Amino acid sequence: MNYDAKLDAAISRLHEEGRYRTFIDIARQNGQFPHAVWNRPDGTQAPVTVWCGNDYLGMGQHPVVLEAMHEAVDAVGAGSGGTRNISGTTIYHNQLEAELADLHGKEAALLFTSAYIANDATLSTLPKLFPGLIIYSDALNHASMIEGVRRNGGQKRIFKHNDMAHLRELLEADDPAAPKLIAFESVYSMDGDFGPIAEICDLADEFGALTYIDEVHAVGMYGARGAGIAERDGLMHRIDIINGTLAKAYGVMGGYIATSAKMADAVRSYAPGFIFTTSLPPAVAAGAAASVAFLKSDSSLRAQHQTQASILKLRLKGLGLPIIDHGSHIVPLIVGDPIHTKKLSDMLLEDHGIYVQPINFPTVPRGTERLRFTPSPVHGPREIDALVHALDALWSHCALNRAELAG
């Protein structure tokens, strides 16, 4: 077997389809975000504005977060020293879990190293806790949820995206006595649309199912205290397990579930993805706890964030650029071809100092390739002007269609 030839063929396929991904060496500048420095392949540097980051509120550079991290490093050093079961539980981890449980109005929260691991570990563990469990999963759920459902060895049903009639059909077809769980998201990050939380909860009540919501693109940014869409809509009490991230609006890293004390204890005790993973560094936990606490009491960044997103969408619509607008903070601009999408991304970076990564298959369906912009409170009028003018010029230069998509 010529293994190198197989690897060459696999990589070549991505190049031929225009889907080969490259890493751009970006150095964020503390206090200057969204401005950063691009370290070019030729060794030179150039200033850029980051338009595709998930640090939605700029909390990765907030003094409250940085101070907490510095204090923790000075107090206890860098690493946690082990898994939570061995030596990796500290006052910082406990404090963060308490903050998250309070945020979501739940009895307990359980930390993981990422929201991906939290989804994967939890969803793959639940059938051990509820033998015969059937998981009903939205067709557009994140890869981490898909992987967790796939690996759990239990039964699964995939319902059409946000299609409550189809979900009802699937629920009605199964044994009424079987344990059930409905897994879905609050904000779907590629189109920026919302999950029908209330309708799903109604079906869960009717059919005796648990509810599992992924709020990673909503925590910190929606709701009176930033707990997400379920808080905004007054529905947190109807959700059994809430998954969230600390790596987006909260500006640090890590993931978690918030749930009942019994559920958290059971997942903690049975999930290999929790048991055998070194815990978050204490400084990261400290920074995340400070960020969560700050955003519970200060909603100004959330308001600014929504304003900037609305302005950007309005201006792009005014140019006839094909954005999708479902009312969330995410601004997808559809190109529809992987090669064109990559070329636009390259031209924005090289000619205009604007950094936005192309989003291609398998992240989105073929034919819907896009540039996905994530405005923040620190993307001001100057940054928005530069982006809008650059897109207007490139859209004309590349002779692309100007037709607004239905939201």
C-alpha cells in the first residue's frame, strides 16, 4: 500500500473542488480588536480587520477578564494538573460552574474543555443512563451533536430542519414507552436562523421527551443576563439540558452543560469525554467566570452588538448583495461556488485588509458556499464602511449577481 499516494489523492481532491482550507497567521492585538496583524507567508506583515471571529463581544480583551486571568496565573500557575477526578478541580472550576448554573437557572453545571466535547460526551453518554433512548436530532445540528448521537449506539431519528410536523410524525411512530430526547439548537450558525424552542418543548411535553438545546451562538448575547434565546423567550425552565460555550461571546475557551444536579452527576460519572480529559487551566476558568459574571449585569455590549449587526445587514441589502437575514447577529453572504468564495476571501485579505474565511462544503451544502461575517460592538462605522465598499467593488469586479435572498 502506497500510503503517501493515498494522502496526496485525498488532499488533491480538496484542491480540485476548491475546498482546501488554509490557515491565516493572524496576531490579535490586545485592546485593538477587531484590528490585527497578518503575518504573510513571505515574512512581511500587514494590518487587517477581523470579520469572522467568534469573540462576538470583544470579551477576549476585556480588562475584567484579563485581570482575573492574571490573578489566577499568579496565584496557582499555568496548568490544572490533571483531570477533574484526580487533581484538576480548583476553586476556579467550582466558581465557574456555580456562575453557569445560576446563569441558566439550573441546579448544576458541568465544565468541559470545549462545547464540542460537551455535546459529544453528553449525547454519547445519555443512552447509558436511559437504556433504549431514542434521540430526535435536527437535520442541521452542529457536527459535535451529530457525532455524539452517532457514537452513542442508540436509536436516532433525524427530523427536517425546524419542521415540527415531521418531528411529530417521528415521535408518533415510536413506542410511547421508550425514553426520548429532542436535540436542537437555538441559533444555527451558518444561516443565523432560530430554533422553534416553544414548539419543541410542547412536543416534548406531549410525548414525554427530554429536551437538549445547544445555545453556543446565543449565550452571552441574548436574554436579560445573556443566558441565550431560551432566557430571552422565557423558556429556560422547560429545557432539561442546556449546552453552551465559553469560547465565543465570553471570549475565553471551554464548554459546559447546565442541567439538574442528578443529570450533571450522572454525566460526570459516566462520560469518558469528561472523566479522562485534563480540566481547563485555572486561569481560563477564572477568566470565563469573570466574563460570565460581567455580562450578567451589563447588557450594553449586547445592545451595541445587535445594532452593529443590523446596520451591516441593512447596508449590504441596500447594495443588493445576497445575504440571509433571519434576525440574528450572523450575516451570511451567499456566493454559491467554492472557488469564487475562496477567491473573494483572498482578494478581501490581500487588497483590502479584511479577513473573512470562506465557508464551504461540508460545513454548508454545496451551492450555498458563503462568506460569514460576525460584526461586534467594536466594529464601528469606519470598519463597516471599509467592508461595505470593498464588497461592493469586488461584487462588481467579479460580475456576481445582486439579488437579495429571502430571509
